[in-house]
Amino acid sequence: MTDNYNNIYEYMHNLGIVNTKDEAMKSDLFFDIQLIRRGKDHPNMPAANYTFKTYYFDSLEMFSKSYDEIKKCCEIFGLRAYVSVNVKSKQEAAKKTLEKYAHNIVTNEYTKPWKDFSSICGGLKGKTKRWVIDCDDTNSESNYIKEISRIITTCDSEYANPIVTTIKTKSGIHLITNPFNIKQFKNLCNYNGLEIPAIQLNHMTLLYENL
């Protein structure tokens, strides 16, 4: 089982997600959580990956109140809960959704309009620019993780230490970082004989799984 609730709660608080529903009325920020059935968890299922449900939260209060439901859904249906590492703008989401609906009306395209908002939110770049460095090593104290972390800190960046936090996954570790020089990072990995981990520039990280 992997449960990153405490880490994600603190992470979202530091990104500016407000505490209460009342405060959220004046805040433009929100984040999304997707409950996903992964193909590798269910090889006998017809769909490789399937998004079962998406939650949108603009306060930590609502996130906390919904967490038991999120966990139960994951356990009953064999899902993983993933959370966006970048907070997003309500205003931008609303504008882009309206633009999409207007385009659909003009072009007479009405295929599954109820999916438009979810698709737009998933594609938003976000108010922040956090990256996910996906390391397939379950030991956060391993030499590989230590070396990857060290190399990141030596790369050119606006930040003294680009690494924000470490998130445990089912098969490894996600390093959540601020932007750094990717070309320099890859060159240093090659020079040190290290496998280059996947770098996701606008992605999600694991919140919960019990598979």
C-alpha cells in the first residue's frame, strides 16, 4: 500500500491551496485528483488505462473530507489515485471551457461535451511549474536516487535546490522539482553512467494505492 496523504496535503498547502471552503470562494486555485485503473494492474481487463473518476478541490478541507471516499473507491475497484503536481486557475479553466463550447457550436460538433471540462483541466499548464522525475527504484536511500538527486542540484536553475519533495510510488520514487536545465541533466547522467529517468513537465504523482 502507498498512502501519500500527509505529504500531498502539506505540498498543496505550500502551493497556495487554502484551508477552508469559505476561503476558497476568494481563491483562483484548484487541483485535481484522478482515480485511474492501470492496465498493468488488471491485465485481463479490455482497457489498458481507464479514468474512473476525477475530483476537483479548491480547499484542503474538502480534500480531507473526501479522502476516505477516494481510498474506498481505489480499494473496491482496484484503482490508483493520482494528483496533479501543479495547481491550476479556475478562471483559465472556465475561459478555455467556454472557448471550447463556442467552437463546438460554430462547427456543429457535439461529441461528448461533458468530457470537455475534464479534458481542458487535464491539459492546463497550471499556475506553477513543477516537474515529476520518475525514478524506478523503491529505495529512496539507494545510490541511484542519491546520484540523480545530486545531479539535479548541480544543474543550472533559478532555484538553489530544485528538488521540492519526494513522493513514494508503487514501483519507485517521484522527485518533484522546480525547473532546471534538462539538457545538462541528461548529459551528466550519461557521463556518470546512470539511466536517465522519465521527466514529466506537467504531470501527476501518486496519492494512494492498495493493490
